[in-house]
Amino acid sequence: MPVSAFICGCAGPILTDWERRFFQEAQPWGLILFKRNVDNPVQLAELTSSFREAVGRADAPVLIDQEGGRVQRLGPPHWPVYPSAASYLLIAGEVEPAAKLVHLTAQLMANDLLAVGINVDCLPVLDVTYPDSHPVIGDRAYGSDPAAIARLGRAAADGLLAAGVLPVMKHMPGHGRALADSHLELPVVGASRADLEASDFAPFIANADLPIGMSAHVVYPVLDPEGPATTSAMVIQEIIRKTIGFDGLLLSDDLSMQALSGTLRERAEAALGAGMDVVLHCNGNADEMETVAGGTPPLVGRARQRAEAALARLRPPAADFDPVDARARLNSALAMAV
């Protein structure tokens, strides 16, 4: 059966019979997991295996937001707490030592993920923060210096890739200036194009060769006076694809977030019609999943090529990586910073 251009969630820690049938018939490209889906390592490995069995694809992507800090779906008692993105420069003092720490942490997180069948991490966050912006991004970002963000984001992506997990950079073309939380309402960023290009776009431009990116549900009136990036052909085609130069797989942020308008089917159709490769629906609601699936075509053409190219970048973890030694080094660095 053809693979469909969407990623969905599931309701709990074990697939229901309905979810198994849905995945088999609808063939979503991937599955995204949240805390509601996580109990312990054995359960989580069984869940990811069950999804792949249902869709009949051993390499089917399983995604998660494992950033560290406030956004960490795997946590105690079975997994360690990791630093927030904003912590690294505070801990290390300078960009290059911070980059080494970011790379080490990303490898450790990827090691955790791969052990339970998760092969895509929605990291790094490449948004640039500003003093008056909404805290929804806040310490999830590496800071306010675009060059430092670009370097630390690259270190995170390289660390994930080295440990066998694909990175997803977010939120293109930049969520950091937003004064509202796009989970709850539609943010509008009134910056000039020159300011956006000089700052917000810069970390994405520096990392444009990464395999996967995620859009922002944000309106930039100077680019498109009405449509948020997720559903704006101008932003996707002219800014993300041309100005930023990203030709990897482009995912929408969650379609169920309140920043978007219209029915879920209309949201999916609008995003894909504007040039999005794959749409994302996260909450595991069965009726909503069916609605999104109804508005999602097969993954074909250039979008399918991008998806295949992303998965082709999965490699076995580096043979010389020792997670016990790496965790000891990370804990030592964190202890020295206290």
C-alpha cells in the first residue's frame, strides 16, 4: 500500500485494535510519541515495534520531542534528565566547549531513543530568542546569538546522526520573535525582512543541509500578510526553499494547534497544497486522525524523494561511542557548573 504524507500519534502506551487497523490501512509515514505513550523501556520498545509491524515497514520513522529541559518525553525514573538548550553556554562559558557538550548530550539522548526503537528526534531548536518574546520557546533555544545557535544546533544534529537518530530542526523560518504561543493562538511577527534574514533565518541557513525541518505556525506579514508559514506557499517556496536553501523533508508543526484555522482536513490540505511534504497530527484522537488521513494524499514525487533521502542518512551508531563514559563526562561537566 502507498505511504501517506502524514505523521500521527496514538492514544496510550499500547496500540488499540482500532489503531493497528488504522495504521495498516492509512499507512502514515511515521508515528510521533508523547509522555502519554511512555511507561518504561520494555513497554516503549514494544510500542514502536507494534507500529512498524502494523504498517509493514521496518524502517518506519518513530519521532519524539526529546530536547532536554522542559521538553523531554522520556524522563525519570527510567531515563535521565538532560539540560535545556539555553544551559550549555552557561555551563561551558564559550561556544566551542558548549558545542562539545551539546554533541555529547545529543549522542546520549539518541542512545536512549534508539534502544526503544525511536529513530527521529525533533531537535535542534534553531529559533533565536528575544527579551520580549513569549516563553513558549525560551530556554528551549540555545540563546539569542544566531551564530552561536547555528553552531550548537549543528553539534546537536551531528551528535544525533552519529548515534543513529535523525534530527529535525525547528521551527522554520523562526519562532523566536513570537509574542504568543502557537499552541493556543496565531502569533504574528512584525519584523522587517532584513531583520528576519539577518537573525532569525541565519541558523537555518547554516544548517540547511540537515535531512528534516519543521515549520512554524507563525504569520510574518512582510512575507505573507495572512498565511502562517505552515500554509503559506510564499514562505515555503520562496523563504524556506530558496532564501534558506533547505531541500530536505519539510514537516508541519502539529495541525491540531490553535494557531491554524479551518477543519483538520482543511488544514492538512492547505499545508500540503502550499508545499509542505508531510503533515503532523499529534494528539492521538481517533476521529481527528481519520479526518487528517482523509485529506492526505500518498507521499509521492519530490516529497517522497526527500523522505527517502532523509531515511538514507540513518547510520549505525559510531562504534567507538561508550555511553557509560559519555554519561560520566556529562555528569562531571554538570557538577562543575553547579
